[in-house]
Amino acid sequence: MGTASGGARTAVRAPEIAYRPGRGPGARRGPADPVKALMHRHHDLCERAVDPLEIAAGLEAHGLTDRAAARYRHRDVFSLAEELYARAPGAAPSAPPHPPRQDPADEARARWTLLAMLPGAACLATAGVLRATEGVLGAEARFAVTAFGVLLTVLGLRLSLRGGPLRAPDGAGGVTLYVCWLLGYAVYGDDLLAQVLSGGPDGTWTAAPAALLGLASAVAPAAWCAHLFAVHAHRRLAGSHALAEFGVGVRPALFGVVALQLCAVTALLCLAGLGYGGGAVLAPAALGVLLFLARLLTVHGFPEAAATGLAVACTAELAAVFLVLAGRLPGLTPLARPLDVLVATAGTGAVPLLACGVAALGLLIHASLTLTRASAHATA
């Protein structure tokens, strides 16, 4: 990206947050200076920006498009951002430039990779202890081991989400209840629905631990997929000359990392199923993709959309159970008929598959519109 018309110096673009070159006074002066008026409107943005890319992302977030940039005598938002950066008061021209930031250091990358492996490791260790002590420990002792393993898994998950590519901005949570329900249904939901359909529920529910083991192990590939997407987006941001060009370059990467995560979680679920003599794969895989997309949107500043997608999936699974129960009331039998047909055709696993699959598709469509904007990667 070259200099703006009459600019004082050339801005060098780097993959992420670039160095701060010396800022010189702009050459565009005079009474008819539209850029000066724009600079006054976005004074704080121009003051704190450490790179023209931050200004470009901020202008896009405020609704300024490449076509609108023509009113300021620039071909696109990136070119306009360069002039705003050059004309903003900053460090003295003699200030030494900061070296460009590189990709995360090997130590930091290894650290968040290990943290992302903690949930799967805790879940695998718990499953191993339960398998090794089968027939040795009593029911109460096995329950204590399971509860302790769940606690370790939850702690490992919290640690993995507090750093690295899966770290969300502060205050961007509020989906814990949704996630707990979805994971609980993945483990117990099929047997619960089967008992409700047969006149229950009665007795205990048969668990499907392979689903939880596979999903917990999928946190590590999810972190790497989020990292790959962020790195690619910053590189595209550095090499693009227009907002539309950036969006076109980032969208295939988004679809690629989602497909990569789907393959990873499916493979892990299959491996977990081998240890437990089989288990559902499609529904937990859809849940894994849903959770990945929700976290990716939250990381990049769209927690409301993530919460909506998770809430939709939870509502659909809850509705399936309540529709069957409501169908037992006099005159309300037709309410349960569609679910009876669905379960008779595709089994109880069709309910979470449809619920999580439709919600994941909705989040993917939303992500293809929001995560392909430069403003979504300004501070990610």
C-alpha cells in the first residue's frame, strides 16, 4: 500500500501490529480539506493507533466504505487510513522505529498448546482410571472418581480459554449454562429421550462418555484452528488494498478452518468410540463445530451472536423432550407426532444433530459476514 496523495512518508504494513515510523506533518492543507474534518471526528482513533491498519479497521467499524473514501480523494479506506496516520500527532520524526512484531514466540505457542490439551488429558485420565478399576471400586467410589475427573476437566477448560487464540475479551462470557446443557445432553440425552418416548423417564440414564472425551480432546485442535485463522487474517490485512479484497481473501480461510475442525473432532470422536465400543459421532461432531464457531465469534468481538446460536440449540433439544411429555396430555397427541416420526426414521441422535447442525450453520453464515471484516481483526 503506497502513500496517500501528498503524504509525508510511506507506511509499511506488517502481518499484525506494525512498527511506528516517525510521523511527519501532512502536506494537505487549506480551507477545503475533507481529511482534516474526518480526522477531527476520529481524533481518538488516530491518536492511539500504532499502525494505519488499526485506523482502517476503525473506519470500517464506523461504516466508512471504499466508495465513501472517494469523497476524501482516496481510492479506498486503506489509502485514507495511511494519510490519517501520517497526519496524526505522534512521536518525533527522529524516534527510532519499533521492530515489527513477529508471530507468537515458540514458548507462548507451546504454553497455550499445552493448556488446550488439559481438558482432553483430564478426561482421558479419568476414563482410564474408571476402566482400570472396573469391578474393583464400588459405585460410590466410582462416582467420586468421575466427579473429580469432571472437576479437573472443567478447570483445564477454564485455563485453556484464558489464554492463547481462544481467549475472549473480558466480559464476553455468559454462555456457561448453554454449554453445560449441550454437553450434558451429548452424554445423557439419547437415553433420556428414548426413555421419555417409551413412557418414562424411569431409572438411571445410560451415559455416552465417548462424546465427552472426544469433545474435550478437540479443544487443542480448536485452538490451533483459531490461531491459523487469526494469522491468515492479519496477513491478508497487510496485503489488501481494499475492504472487499480483504473479505474475499479471508472467507476461504474461515471455511477452511471450520472444515479442519470438523475433521479433527470427528476423528477424535471415532477414536474415543473405539475405546468404549462405539458411540454416536455425527451429533457430537455437529456440537463440536457449533462450540468452535461460537468461541471464534466471541474471540473476535461478537459474543451476542455466539450466545444466540448456543441458545437456539439448547431450546431445540429441550423442546424435543417437552413436546413428547406434552403429547401425553389429552388432545395434545399431535405435538409429539413429528418427533416420533423423526426418531423412528433416524434414531434419537437425529435431535441433537439437527439442533446443533442448524445452529452451527447459522453461526457459520453470520461469521462469513462479520469475521471477514477488517474491524473484526483490529485487536484480535
